[in-house]
Amino acid sequence: ATYRLIARHSGRALDVAGGTQATGDRTNVHQWDYEGAANQQWIVTDLNNGYFKLKAVHSGKCLDVNDASPTPGANVQQYTDNGGTAQQWYLEP
């Protein structure tokens, strides 16, 4: 199944910047009005460790914290699946 992920504070969707043509590594991910495009749809995979992997439908790339930075405000991007912890997310309903 695919999901749209909506920020509670803004009502906007998790969106790979640049639309469906943006398929490269390190493409920025931000919030945007939901338009139903594939760059706003995510495949959610349970990793069976309390965390989930989120893959953009249009590119097959994972939601990833740039350079695995633990710093507040670090950029979030799409990146090739590498199994790293920077691509593992805890989700709350």
C-alpha cells in the first residue's frame, strides 16, 4: 500500500521537491500542499525493530537524513536505499 504523510501542524504532505521528475539522490524533501502526485506518495515498510523505511513511489528512493546528521535542523532528502539508520523512522499515529 502507499500512503500520504501529512504534517499535523500544517496539514501539508511530505513531498520530494521538483515533482515526479526529481529522481536523483540528495533531492530535498519538504512539506507541500497535497496534489496526489507520486512524489507525495510513500511505500512504508515495517523493519520489525520499531522503525519503518519510507520509499518515494516515483523514485524508489528512501527518506534519508543528509549525512546521517544528528544535528537539529539537518536536511531530509531522498537517497538510494542503503539500510542505514538515517533511513529508519519511528511513526506515531
